[in-house]
Amino acid sequence: MKSFLAVLTVLFAVFGFGLTGAQARLVAKVDLSSQTMTVIQDGKVRYRWPVSTARRGYVTPTGTWRPKRVHRMWYSRKYDMSPMPYSVFYHGGYAIHGTGAVSRLGRPASHGCVRLHTANAKTFYDLVRRVGMGNTRVVVQR
């Protein structure tokens, strides 16, 4: 059974049955160099927001992912139960989420997550829930 699932997964990847970033209904493009996130829905730019990503000594990994889980409110077990409102987890413990440290938006300040103004995080969270995690891609690039 496991080998059948592995073959099926390879077929989906090779023949393109899955959605790519360009085909996804909702794409969040995080640009580490400009510290911005552009939200593209159905091929049209809907929002461009300042973000904070990893500060010196930490990393925000680059790549493309599908969101894995969402939480209206999450508390970081790793960082002193820090609140992470409107979290969209996309790669292990990395998430796009709201922050109260809005004065730091637009420059690196986080432990690796992508921080947004909480109102913008809510907007993104609501969009992900509306279109579905399977129709959403998170792209982090330099």
C-alpha cells in the first residue's frame, strides 16, 4: 500500500496534477530582500504588505509550500508562549501570523516566521480559509 501511494505521489508530481504556485487560486509571495508580502488571488495582486522575517542569527527558509494548518490564535511553545494571531503554518513551525510589534514591520525582526500587521494577518487567514489550503501557496524568495 505504501509503495502504491509513493507511485501515485510521483505521478502527480511528474504529470502536474497538483497546483503550482502560478496555478494556485491564492499565492502569498514573501520577498525577503524587500520585507514585503504580495497576495495574489486568481492571478491578480490583491494586497502588498510590509512584513518582518528572520533577524540576524535566525532564518526564514526559502521555497514554495502549501499551508499545513491554520489557527485563529496560537501560542508559541518555543518562544515563551508568544501570541501568534491568525497563524497560517506552511513549513514545520514556520507561519505567517499577526504581530503587535508593528513598528518593526518592513525590516527583519522575527525568529523566522513571517510577521504581519494583525489586521492584514486576519485578511490573509480569512482568504486561506475561504479558498482552501489546497488552493493556496506560500512562496518565500530572496
